[in-house]
Amino acid sequence: MGHVNGTDPVEDLQDLADLPPPDTKRWVSRRKAKVVAAVRSGLLSLNDACRRYNLSVDEFLAWQRMVDRFGVPGLRATRIQHYRQADEEPDFGVPVPAAAPSGNGGGS
């Protein structure tokens, strides 16, 4: 799946200098994709990536799943909740009612 401008965000990934800086605070989809590609290519181990970027293994694996299922656009923070809901909720064509808010009063 190509990037919007026709280039792959990880095509030039050759060494650690091509990766986002370790102190990255703003994780745009292209940066996440580069980290996933670095681990997959062996440039960086999973443990090293998690340490370098202060990620949990679960968070990294979630990025990897999103790339596998939806491509780089799946890593956009604004879309993650949508994709997660689509992944977790079966679609039987019937709307799922929202959970009722729990009240403060006790019945016991």
C-alpha cells in the first residue's frame, strides 16, 4: 500500500539514523511505520525498539497489527479507535446499545 504522495515511508530505511529520534513525542503514522519496518528488517530488535522509544511490547505489536491490516494509514491516531472497534465488535447488522452509566446511589 503506497503513501499518499506515492512514496513508501520506509523505503529509505538503511540505518538507525533513518529512524525517528529516541525522544520522539509526536508519533505520526510514518514514524511508527519506520519503527515497525526497522524491527521487521532486523535493523532494531523488538526489545531495543521498545527501550529506545519507551514503548510497551503490546503497543509495538498493536502498531504492527495495524500496518498488517490497514497499511500505514491504519497507524493514524485518529483512526486507531475506529479500527479497534471494527476489530473487537462483531457486525451482525444490529446496533449494539451503549452501556448504561453506573449510578452513584447504592441499592444495598
